[in-house]
Amino acid sequence: MPVDAYQTAFRIWLDAKRSRFYDGFGGDKNVGKSARAEWMEMSEEEKNVWREKTNIGAQCLRGRLRKSMRKANIKNNPSESIDPSDVLSSLPPLILVRHILPQVSPEYYAQLHLVSRRFHRLLSDHAVQLPKQDFNYLIFNRYCRDEFDFAEFRRISAEDVKRTCENLDGSRNDKGPSLAVLLRHQRLTYELQFDVRFELKNFVNTLIHLAKQKCLCMTNIEIECPMLDVPKEPLKELFSLCSSGLKTLSVQRYVAFERGLNTDALFAPIITNGCLRALCLYSPVGLTDLTLDRFPFTDEFHLVLQYERITPHGVYRFIQRYRNDQKNCSGELMVCASLEKPLGKLIMPDDAHVTEFYGDESIVWIFNKVPDDASSPQLFIEFKLAA
């Protein structure tokens, strides 16, 4: 099957571009310019070899040559018995990368890796130059029945499964291409999610490798799996590599980090990247005022820190920094209800009201960017009871 796709790509390219060599580089102007530049760099001897190979390959693939039944003709015309795949294998890498491989959809590149060692090296070495297939969700999960981890590639919504990978670290070759091979030719554009049953400790090094190869370019990370047994230093390195461009970090309920872990230092690269808009921690992580002091002000920022070790003085500094910051943005900060009275001794809000969500009431303080100017951007401080 991969060989068929390999030959089909060559046939498509030859049928579309063959006039380049026979009719003065006719056809598309951009293709003609590219071909002229390549042609001028070649020696006359190389040009003659290329003319011969192109003519043989085109005729073989289109069925215009018939293998002679007489041995004498085979000896006199050895070119007629050349196998098309041999002709394709002899093409320069530049031709394959620029003109042939882009004609094949990136979803078939994993199969093309199996054609030959040369193709595997070609696809690996030039993965950055080749087109990529975008997808929105990469979700790591675990089969309950078979007890092993897998990854799902999804588009548009979290329910739209396009591909499943069971060979996460390259050790399950009987289960198809590895995750590294699949991600080499695809681009994660939105969310990386770790489901509650996933064993992150087994694959953190694999994820570090993928992050170093620029395969993880998401804007959101959602963590639901346990973090107790994940090694500290690899986890810190993973978060650091994934920090660039990250806008949302969400830690769901029942996610527990190891005791004694300095989570302020762990999240520091993500907090200070300047892009983060939402930090939603729905289980105790152990962050302190240091993280609150570092958080960048972006438009419509959202912080859920009701379970964290935030103090009234930390919230007070946050309010003052918000008012002194040059950016005209609004945002929300959720903290524990126990901070309301101590904070009231340090500063009073411009306005306040009570909200109700699924029967739970909470108090919201409003601070105007410009004190007593309700038309200016606003900061909402919600005091919520920790469940």
C-alpha cells in the first residue's frame, strides 16, 4: 500500500509538471521559475541524465513502454526493463521534497516512512519543510480493559476522533506508527489533555522529546491525571518547554501533586511567558503569593485560586498592581471566602454584590481600574468557599 502511494505521488507530479522539460518549462509560471533555477544549477552531464530518467519514469508509470519478449531487445534496450520504483529512488532529494511529497496528504506520511530507509530519512530530515496536518485536540487516555495508555487525535470538537495511537513510546511496533512519527507531520493547534486514567509518569520523557521537536504547539493544557508519581525535574522541564504561547492551564479535581514540590517554581515559566490568560486550579496545588505577584495582565484574564495558599496581603498587592498597570484590561480572580474579612481591613471595593451558582452563594468585590470611575475596566474578586 505505501509503495502504491509512493508511485502515485510521482505520477501526479510528472503528469502536472512534465512540460517543464519538454516544452521549455511551460505550464504554471511559478513552477517554471522554480524549474529554471534548478536546471541552471545542474551541469550538462547531469541534465542529460535527468532527461533520460524523467523520460523513462514517465513512460513506465503511464504504461507507454512494454517489456520486450526477446532477450536481444532487453540487452539492446536495458532502460525499458527499469522498475519505476528504482527510477524514483534515484531522484535527487530536493526534487522529492519540493515537488513530489507535497502532492501527498500529510496523513499518509506515516505509511511512506515504511517504504524504504531512504524515504524514512527523507521524511524525518525534512519534516519542517513538508506540509503538516492541523488538529485541535491531543488527548491521552487509558484503556480500562487492556490496561495500557493511548492517544487520540481529534478535530473541531473533543468528540471527533480522527486517529488513535497505541504506540506512544515506540515500543509497540505491532500497533502502528509511533506517536513521534505521527506528530512529526501534524500540528497540535489547541489543547493537550491528560485524562484521569492516564499514567503520565510512564511517558513524561516521551513528551519532553516531542516538545523539543516542536510537535506540541498547543495554547491550552488540561490536566486530570494523578501527578504524585511524576518525577520533579522531568515535569519541570516539560512545563518549561510547553510554556511558549500557552494561554490556558487547567488542573481539574483530584489531581494531587507530590508534597514538598515547589509549585511556584514549577509553574513559573508558564506564568511569566506573557501569554497566559487563564489559570484555573480546581484542586490544591500549593501556589503562594509569589505566583500571584508574577501573573501578567492580559485582556479578560481569569484566575481560580480558591484552594491555594494566597494571603490577604497578596490579593491587596494584586489589586494595586492592576490599578497601576498601563494595560486597560478587565479580569477575574477567585480566592477562598476566608480572605474577605482580612482583605476588608486593607482595602474597600468600589462595588459589591452576591452571586449564586447552582445554589452556592458567593460575594464579588468590584475594583475599577480608575477608582470611582465605573466606566473604566474592572477587576472582579470573588470569594468562594472551598468545597
